[in-house]
Amino acid sequence: MATYKEINSAGVQNFSSDPANPINGQVWYNTTSSTLKVAEVVSTASWASGGNLNTARRDMGAAGTTDAGLIFGGGSPSNIDTNKTEEYNGTSWTNANNMVSETNYLAGCGTQTAALALGGNPISDSTAAEEYDGTNWTNGGNMNNTRNKFGGAGTQTAALGFGGYGPGIPSAATEEYDGSSWTVGGNLNNGRTQLAGAGTQTAGLAFGGSSPTTNITEEYNGTAWTAGGNMNTARFDFAGAGTQTAGLANGGSVGPATGLEATELYDGSSWTNSQNMTVGKQRHGVAGTQASAFSTGGRNTSPMNTTYEFAGPGTTIETVTTS
């Protein structure tokens, strides 16, 4: 049997981290994780079933990645606000420590070990922010404006909150968080609720929403919002992930009945339709990147516990295993 070196005229290279732009079929050994890796270039996107949540819910916060995801808060099938937290390892969800407060209609950002939950509606519209360190939730600095059903982006120490109901009417207000306190940022050009967010504090993305239902996209540079390319499907009560130049929009609603399957990808100037999700959902949680994201919970006719994983077009890196 021919060896890898005989086929490719080179041995397996060692890297301390995965190469930034591997070529199709490239194999290497990651010395940090002690794993053998291979790159595969795919031209089409796909959705696949993942592990179910332990608690069905809608209107929750989401953070992290497909292999290290986080879901928190939301509303249960009995319409009771929850403070439950769950962590995802790419296969199954595990119950983690509860949030300080029970809340839904909140926004989330960050990672599984450094997440931020902001705003929401525990009893009335909230200014509260909570920080997660991978084990426990603690209260962070309060926002300046009460709000729910709004967009969030960034990290635990450099977050962005924008739009939503605040209070009681569609808001254009933007706030920036430095890990301890919130300051006022530039207003959205179009105040709206039930929108999605992605990106960072200095390169944010706000898209879709309601008041009325819209397909508008806006980009944030750390100071002001400017118009981006419109989505193909106007929608609200949906979720997004990714960056300002590689965004992901998934699900949502165009009316009060059931959720959408539609997925769109943003390249920094325009949106393109991508592979539909198997099941339509709205008011769900999405996190990750345009290349690899998860969509979980939400509702169609009632709160759901299903998870779906998205693999975008491009290069995927797989760990080589034996069986």
C-alpha cells in the first residue's frame, strides 16, 4: 500500500494550530490538540440534525460555536420564563448553572466560557446584563435603555446591543459594553424590533426585523450605521451569526403562523439564498460562523427542542479518527 508521502511527495506536516487557508485534501498533525486533521473544500451548504435541547424553549440567548455552544433563558412550552442554561459540545446538550434571573426576549453574544446575556423581559423590559464564565452567571453593568427583542453582537468585554422594543416602541438606540459599563453608540438609521445581529463592536451587522417587516441591512463601524445590501426575504423573529463580511441569517417569520426554513448568506455587500433548513422555526437561537453554525430551540406552532447544524460552502476541517 502506498504511503501518504509517496502519493503527495511530502510527509505529514506538524502545526501548532490549524492552517488558515488549507487546500483540499491537505493533511496535517495539530501538535496542540494531538490530532490528525484533513481539509475538505465543499461548494454547497447543508443542514444536519444535531442533539436535542434538554428543555424546549423559544426567545432565548445564544453564544459560542457549533462545538462549544451555549443557550440561556427563554420561554418554556408553558409560557413560563426560564433561567436554564445548556452547553453544546457538537453532539449533545448538557445542563449548566442557571442564570441569575429568569428572562426571555433577550440577546446574547460571546463564547461558551465568556458569554453575555443582555436585556430581555423577565417581568417588564430590562436593562440587566449577566456574564457567564463557563461555570457561573453574575450580574454585569446595566444598559442605559430597557429593551427586548433586539440585536446583539460582539464579545463579553466588547459587546453591542441595538434596536428592539425600548420601551414599548421600536428603538434605534445602540449601546456599547466594555465589560463593566455601557455607553451610547450611533443610532440605527431604521428603528426596529425582532431583528438579528452579527459581527463585532466595531464591525457590526443588523438585518431584518419588524416595524414594518423589513429586509434592510445596516453595518456598524464602531461609530455610525450605514446601509448594506438588502436581504432577499424580509423577515422578523429570526436569528443570525457570523461577521460583517460573512453573515448568516436563518429562519424567522413573515406572519404570525409558522417559522421559515430560509437561510441567507452575506458577503459584506449582498445576500444570497442558501440551503433551507429541514424544519421552519422562528424565535430560536443561532450562533457560530457562516461556515459552521447551530440553530436550536425556537418555535413553529409551539416551543421546540431540536437542533440543526449548518455547514457553509468553503473549507471544512475534520479530525481523522479510526474505528
